[in-house]
Amino acid sequence: DGGITQSPKYLFRKEGQNVTLSCEQNLNHDAMYWYRQDPGQGLRLIYYSQIVNDFQKGDIAEGYSVSREKKESFPLTVTSAQKNPTAFYLCASSIQGQGSTEAFFGQGTRLTVV
Amino acid sequence: AQSVAQPEDQVNVAEGNPLTVKCTYSVSGNPYLFWYVQYPNRGLQFLLKYITGDNLVKGSYGFEAEFNKSQTSFHLKKPSALVSDSALYFCAVSFQGYSTLTFGKGTMLLVSP
């Protein structure tokens, strides 16, 4: 089946640790995105990538990092610099990043700081 | 800058009644408008989009939306609500040449039996 796979579904992080969230797609999409979802705030864009080896900051990139070494993969690292990382993280992809094509979403990773 | 407003945090409707979830937008140029639905602890599912053409757009699960340029609105509608329609609904906007979506804060739809 084609789709986007995020792992793990639940992740717990200790203070001061970096953690990496995985996102893999087999839809042959060029563009990939990371969003953060907090209750009552909708989705906010962290990073996006329109092509391999290139990515741009979104609205809330501070404390996060990404890489795009392969078309299928767009991992997100939540660094210790992110002061409030507890949230639901959603990865998405689209055929091309030109605004008119709908995005397909993964099932999300819920990150909790303990 | 582009923005989306969903003025209602929650909409309550009885099963079988029509439902409307409101969305207004602000964007430079011609907008691309989307509706997504999210069930608890899941990702978002695409419902429908307006790019150009007919102002009434039909989508998945019997939902439709009407683009109104003069009122800068894109309200989601369904003639007869189902209990299974209960979920969180997001409106989103983009425009030509801009690759990312801007989302509203979401509206929780609760359909009572």
C-alpha cells in the first residue's frame, strides 16, 4: 500500500536529549513537510523540502533540524534547544510543492517530555 | 501574509440535520482552499479543494464547500450529518507559486444521535 509512515507512534524524551522522528513515503512525492500540532492552535509548519538535499524553515523552525538525503525520507530531529517539545508531530507529502496539490499525512508521532 | 480563520471552536448538530463549518481566509492573489478532517490521534485526511472554476466543490463522504470570493469564505457543508462525521475539521489555504499550506485552528464537529 502507498502512503506515509511515521515512527514511532509514541516517543518519550528526557530533558536535554535529542530525539529523531522518522517519516518515510512511497508515493514518489517530491515535497515533504513537518507540522506541529498543539491543542487549539491548529498545525504550524516546522520545515519543508521540495527536492532532495534542499529544505526550508517554516514558521517555528527553532530547536528543530531536518535532512533530505533521499526522496522517500524526511526525518525530524527535536533538539535540546526546543524548550517545549511536547506535541503531536505530523509529516506530510505532496506531488509537487506548488500550492494546488493536496498533501497526504502520516498518522503522527506524539512526543512527550518526561 | 496569508491566514485562515475558523470562528467556531465547536459545532454541535443532531444526526440527520444539515451541518456547516465556517472558514474565512486572507491571501494575496487567487487562493487555493482545502478542507481536511482529523480523527483522534490520527493524521489528517483530505476532503476537498477549490483551485479554480465552479464555486461549489464536492468532496469525500458527502461533503461539499462553497467558495465565495466577495466574502472570502469557504464554508464546509453536508446536507445530512452522521454521528461518524464527529471529528476535528481544518480549513487550509495556499496560492499559486507558494508551496505550503496555512491551516486554521480547527473546528470540532460533534454530531449527536
